[in-house]
Amino acid sequence: MRYLITSALPYINGIKHLGNLVGSMLPADVYARFLRQEGEEVLYICGTDEHGTPAEIAALEEGLDVAEFCTRQYQRQAEVYEKFGLSFDYFGRTSSPEQRELTQDFYRSLDEHGFIEEREISQVYSVTDERFLPDRYVEGTCPNCGYEKARGDQCENCTKMLNPTDLINPRSAVSGSTDVEIRTSRHLFLRLDQLSGEVREWVDAQTNWPNLTKSIAYKWLDEGLQSRGITRDLKWGVPVPKAGFEDKVFYVWFDAPIGYVSATKAWGEQEGKDWKSWWYNADDVHYTQFMAKDNLPFHTIMWPATILGTREPWKMADYIKGFNWLNYYGGKFSTSSKRGVFLDQALEIAPPDYWRYMLMASAPESSDSAFTWEQFQTKVNKELADNFGNFINRILKFTASRFGTELPAGGEPGEAEAELEARCKEFVEELRSHLKNMEFRKATETLNALWSAGNQYIDVRAPWTLFKQDKDEAAVVIRTCINLIRLYSVASAPFIPTTVETLFDALKLTEEERRSTMTDATDLTILKAGRAFDVPPVLIQKIDDDRVAELKAQYGGD
């Protein structure tokens, strides 16, 4: 079995926030790193979602051509994700030639099989802006829940699917003007109503999906699927290959998921690999998607309907890992509202591994979770610094000062060491199970418990006391602890890869030893006496109360 992993494509209009990271890209990366460590063949694909009005408006605001703006933003985003250690096999763009080719091919297949229809529709036109307003750029009050900032495609508060003309008191999101009127224009629609039964049958067959994913899929199906427009009156996007539609492009919701396929195609062409075997007649591929809950309707309903309507054997998701919201002091993180901590800012505050660990330990899996600076401080100080980093630094410093920078000889492991190894094996199997099942909060809890086992061991064995009484016995404890550090490194690698590379270097591990599985690393005698090591600098710096107060003041954490 090969493993295809995709995370929701981040939109091009700005650097993303912590909520975007924890809701898709980071858990996908942890999962991909774990599977690679297990020896599996993995392809992790992502890329920027670049079409639509938001890109046009953002480019206009900065006085740039939209293509130039997207190229600059793509480079900025790619650089930030690299700094966070996201191990994409390929990070693509939906403005690529591959995207244009595949999107038009998908459209032609749908049209050939009768799932496209042409309609004249009423659209919101902004007199002030002198343009038709795409769904997302009409705002107003949701007729379903009364939320006053609902968009014309979907209310983000109650997730109800909307049309712009459904909104109460509509206004332009471009200028804020209420001088809007309804005008007609011809557009192409995907017949979701005709595909509804097939989509439901497919959803019914996904018995292992998380409750969040399945509940949102059924919510949409039970409300009834309606034909949905796939074209817009824009210039920036994939051109529509149909006579009379030369001034229109495909709507971003239709072309964006095809970006997973086009990025894989671009990867294959770059690497000289058979990209299509991952997507077409791919019976040996297990495909997992990661995304926040606002993307679930498009990936459980729209994208599957698109694939089913082509009547071609494109790969459909085997598992869709949906996440709830990570909230920031009572409100949602928001790119458009500039609320919360953004990834470039986060990197100025603390190293990437601090964020990676904290976010996975707080992942909003079963319900929304809240980010606070106090929580960030606790996770870094109590778990990363005290439980993990302090154990490593104190053992290696003690060993260097008493025995030198090689693992000491003498003595044989006894009952305490056998008991420790048995506990470690149990924790590792539990950790592997949680990661296989994509239970990230449980995985970090188990990892923290594994770290605690080492601290409990040295509290009982007290090598600093043994050194004065029985150096051979102290040597046994030290060798065991340094092998335990190796296990910590391997087990922690999916979560804190940069820190782990520092540890791998300090332990002078070979390339083969660095590729060890967690199971193999539970052998606490594999590093023998005489193996050299270095003492690394302090691995995790604590965050003090004054710094927390500064961050709360700077980022509005009240």
C-alpha cells in the first residue's frame, strides 16, 4: 500500500495563521513523517489556491498584476512552511499549466456525461465597484441563523450553503457599498442534484470516517443538493473551453481540489515519476485528506461529485480527517480580520518546534479548542523543557563531567532497566497506534508519558549518587539513559523534527540509525560503551511570565 496525503490548499491572499496550520498542514505533516519513519511509501502534496476574486482584490490593493502578486505570495508562503518543517513532497500552485489542462479535462468529461447545464442567472452587481460580485464578495445577514457577516456562498457561522441573493441587506465586500443590484448573466452549472444519490452511496460506504466529517457530509446531503455554478465573470482563473464563455473562468471552488492532482502531475514531471498511478486506477493507494471543518462540504460532497461525474477511475479519499476551530481568546483565528497569530509572527516569537508540539497537543479534533498564551507557556515549559529537554541536558552534561564524552563501560542492565524497557515498548506501541489512527492529542499525551518514564527512572536510580558508591552501576544507568535519549529522538521526530536533528547530531547517529523505527529504538542497549556523543546547548528555552504578559499585550490576549 502507498500513502497519498493532501492538506487543504492555503489561499494565496496572505500568510496563514496558527488555526490554518493546526487544521490541515501540520497534522498532515506529522502523519506523513510517521509513515515515512515506518518505512512506508508516502506522497505528501499541497499547494497554494490562487484563483478567485480575493486574489484580484489583494493584488489591486498592492498595485500589482494579479499573476505577479500570486508569485510573490507563493514564495512567501513556501518559505514560511519550510521554516515550520512541513515536509511536502511537492508544494504546487493552482495557476500552473497542469492545473489549466486538468481542470478543462474534468469539465469536458462532466459535460460529455450530461452533468453540466447552462443557465441564465441573476447575480449581484455592484454599481459602485462597476463589477459583478462573486459569491464570496457579497456579504449580508444569513437568513438561516442571523449572522451578520455571512458570505454569498456559505455562512461560516452555521455552515448553511447560500446564494448571494439569499442574503438579507447585501453589500459589497470590496467597497462595503450597499448600492448593489441584480443583473443577469449566463453560466455553467454542475448537476449536483443528479449526482446526489451516488455521493450519498459513497459517503455511506465510509464507515471509518470521524464523526465531524460524516456529520457535515450528511447535513448537506439531507438538506438536498442543488445544481451549483462552476463559472464566474472574472479574468483571473482557468479559462472555460466553451464558445460564448470566453470572458469567464471556472469558479475557484470547482478548480481548487483539482490542484491536488495537478500538483502531483507537476511533481511527476519534475522528478521523472509516474504521477498518474497515484490518482488513476490507484487501487494500491490509501488516500487521506486533512482539513478544517469549513472545507469539509467541498471535500465530502463537491469534489467527490466532480470525480463521480467524470465516469473515470480517479482516486477518491479513503479517509478525511476534519478539524474543528482553534479559537483565539473567544473568537476565531481569521486571515481576513487579521485576528490571532500569523505564521511569520509565530516564528519571531519562538522556534517552530515549540509551536508544532503545542498545536498538536491542543489539536481541535473532537471539539473547538482555545489558544491562550498561558497554555503555550505551560506546554513549552512543563512538557518540552522540563520533561523532555531537561532530562536530556542533565544526563549528557553529567556523563561528560564524570565519564567523558563517550558512553561508559561497566555493569550489566538489571531488573530496573528491564522494567523501563518494557514500559517504553508499551508507550511506543500506544503512540504508534494513535498516529496510525490520526489521534494527535492522544499521541502527544503518550509521547509526554514516554518522556516521564525516563525522569521517573533516574529519580529512582539516581546516577549522581550511584557514581559515588558504584561506578559500574552508574555506568549502566548512564548507558540506559543515553539509549533512552535516542528513543526520545526517534519517537519525537514527527512532532519536533528540528530539535531531533540537533539530538541526532549530538548522539553522532549514522544515517541508518537516524532512519530507525520507533519499535527498533526501544532497545535500550543498542548504543554500546565507547560511543562518542556531544553535549548540545539547552534544547528548549522556557518562556517566563513577563514574556507572556508582553505577548498578551501585543496580540490582544485578554
